Amino acid sequence: MVEMRIPSELGWERAAVDVAASVAKHMGFPPQRIEDIKTAVAEATINAIEHGNASDKASKVVIILLPEQEKLEINIHDRAATPFDATRALATLPSLEEKLSGNASARGWGMFLIQSLVDEVEFSYTGTGNVVRMVIHLES
Amino acid sequence: MANGVRASLRQLSPLIVIDLEGEVTTFADEAVNAAYARACEEPGQAVLFNFAGVDYLNSAGIAILIGVLTEARKAGRRLLVTGLTPHYQKIFRMMGLAQYMPIFETEEQAREFASQ
């Protein structure tokens, strides 16, 4: 297991990305899958920093990487006071057309990218924060 | 912790090229929009964003491009893209952006496209 704690400050997600890439490379993931993992970890960590921890630098985001024989599990914990409404977020795909017409924020792609790039994603609330659990299979 | 982006302009007639270097994240907003505003002062109807010098791009950075694209479409200006890694080409296609910002492997291909 590899565990790291980062301040809730944008930019620190790159530290999580670098560690995840290093673990994935060590496990033998192909380069294109490592790129998927890097983007998924970046987006999930940014969500934890901005939304979960409201960019409070004193509040840490915890990233736990669990390498196994056939898969890599990555858990990202924030310290949000209320649960993240994952069902709603996952059910609403971002529309580029809506964004280009000015009817929706240009942002809001993180969940879509995470969902698209990893094999499994689920959200839970521990009572002290949200956990995003992502799984990437070695042979997918 | 976050590093910035450098955006510089050059002519590649009939294109204006915006070379991006560094990290394209939420912090790139001012630099990218300022570069695009300068590009609009130049003659030509197409702007090529060159990502060859970008070592990190996230969804907040892509959202800045969507904002630029929104403005460009209002002005009837075409935006083109080059220098993306295969991974980010895939991301742009997944998001539907490639439909509005054609992706080219080389600047020359983009220039030929803009010359047609």
C-alpha cells in the first residue's frame, strides 16, 4: 500500500499523479493506461481539493494506492462535511453544446473523465468525508 | 505548488499560432485569454493552439479553451489544435471538442487545412 497526504491546494494533485504513475508503471501497466490513470487521479484529487475540502490548505486529501496482482485500486479521501451526490453527478453527462452556448459552465468534466477512463468507480461517505474508489484492471 | 503557462504568438500564414508551454490548468486562464485576444488583433481567421510544450493539462485547463472556443465561434474564427499527445487527443474526442477544434498531427497539416 502507498499512502500520501497532500494539502488542499490546486497544483498538489500533480504529486498524487506522479506517485500513481510510478506505481502503475512498476505494476506493468502499458503507457496509454498509465496516462488514463494519471488523468483520473488528477481529476478526482482536484474534486477533493476544490469541492470536498473547499481548498482549505490545512485540510488534507488522502490518496491510497493498493496494487494487487491484477488491478490497481486507488482511494481518494476528502474531509467534506456532507456526502457528495454521486448518483446525480454520474447521471448527468456534461454537454459541450450547452457549454458552448453559454447555458452551462465550461467546467464540470471531472466526473465524466473519471468514469470514462477507469474500469470501476464508486463513491461512499464515511461520516468524516467522501471516498472515491477507482479500480483499473491490469489487462483492460 | 502550481506552475504557470507561457503563451506566445507567431505567424504561420494564414494561421496565428499560440504556442503554449508549461501547465494548462485553472491558473492558465489569464495567459491563454490574453494570447487569444492578441491573436484576434492579427489578420487571419484561424488560430492554431500548439500544445507541444505542455506537460500537464487538466479539465479546468480544457474548460478555458472551451471559453475561448465560445468566443471564437461568435466571431466566426476557427480554432485548430496541434501538439496534443495521443492521450489528450483521445480526451478531446471523448469530450466532443475535436468536432469544433480540429486536431492536427503537424503544424503543416493545420496550415494546409486553413489554406483551403
